[in-house]
Amino acid sequence: TEVRAQLPESAQQLIERAQLRNISQETKKQYNIEEVVDKAIELLEAEKEVSTEPVDTDWTTRFFNYAGEVSNEEMQRIWSSILAGEVKKPGSFSLMTLDIVHKLSQSDAMLFQKILPFILSDQSGRYLLLTENNFIERYGITFGDIMVLEECGLIFLSETMWAYYDISDRRFNYIRNKNKLIKLTGKNSNITRIQLGVHVISRSGCELLKMLVWDTDENYILNAADYIYSKFSGVIKPAAY
């Protein structure tokens, strides 16, 4: 107070404005945090089982630092889903995922939501997009979309990325979405390796998609099955469930 009294009036006014701005910013951050927490509580109330294990303190510190900057309602819902998921099962979301989501714009998040109906998983636990013969582009997913998601850290982009599957009449693999499964089974006892061009969803992308809700595209999975069976018709048995 004594120091402030010795300052010129213009300097005192500058300090006061800075203090008011800081109070305003911190108030807004607190409001954003409480909105995210309230939404997370609503989600957790619907859960039957929630872990009693505490969430890592470093994780919560970074989470609330980021969540305080989010005022968009749709993005707040994403952050609240992350918080609810982490409380339900600590370790579900990495610090890297928090960093990636922090950098996402609403349009980036909507773009990721756009590709969800076309994401497949396989027996190894990978989540992927089928890129053979520009297959995914038939459904309105452009290479530009993929590049944006790669820049966001949600997908791995590589012209030489392949998924390999060893099959025989007694050894099978599968590719599936949430509702249907493409069974990859060989026609004879010889083990044959088939390969498919794919883009693989990153670890952070996988963590996010597991908390999101979307409808699958049934025609997509059936068309993917037709494509795979036609490409490997000499060695694979047709089957889709």
C-alpha cells in the first residue's frame, strides 16, 4: 500500500486494471471448471461401478489448468467425459491425450466425430481406417481430413502403413465395427498372409473414441467385406456377421 501511494496516479490505475483483469480471468476459469465438473458428476451418477482409486495429482493439475480455458459447451462436454472416465477408471486418459485435446478446436473435434462411423478394429486391438483403393474417400472422408487429424495427433498418416493378417482354414483373424464382424478365414490349410492399406488411430485417438457415442454405418462394413473378399478371392472364404 505504501509503495502504491508513491506511484503516479496513472500507474496506480494501471495496477488496479490489471488486478481487475486477473480477477475476471480467474473467475471465468473457475466458472468453466465448475461447468465441466458438474457435467462429469452427471455422467458418473449413471455409472454402476466407479473406482475408489484416487486420480493422479499431476493429472488433475493439468486437467483443471486446461479445463479452465474451455468455455465452448460442446468442448466442455468432451472434457467432462474425460474427467468422468478418469475418475471411473484412473489411467484411462494419458497426459498426452490431455495435451492433444487442449489444442483441439471445435472443428477438429467435429472432424474426428465425422470419421468415427468408419473406424474398424481388429484382433490385435488396433483401431484403423481402411485406405485401400481410396476406399474411405467414397464416404466423404478426404485426404485433407486425414491430414488435419494427423496434425492433431489423433491418427498416424503413412503411405506405407499396412495391416497384416495370417489366415488358413483353421486360423482366422477379423475386422469389425461395433455391430458387425468380417471374419478372415483361409480356404485351405496353408497359412497365407494378406495385407490391407490402413491409417491407424493413435493412442490418444483410441482413448477419445472409447468415450464417444456414435452410430456405425452398416453399409460401410458390408462394402468393406465385399472389397476384401474380392481382392483376396483366391485365398479367403467370404463371411461377415
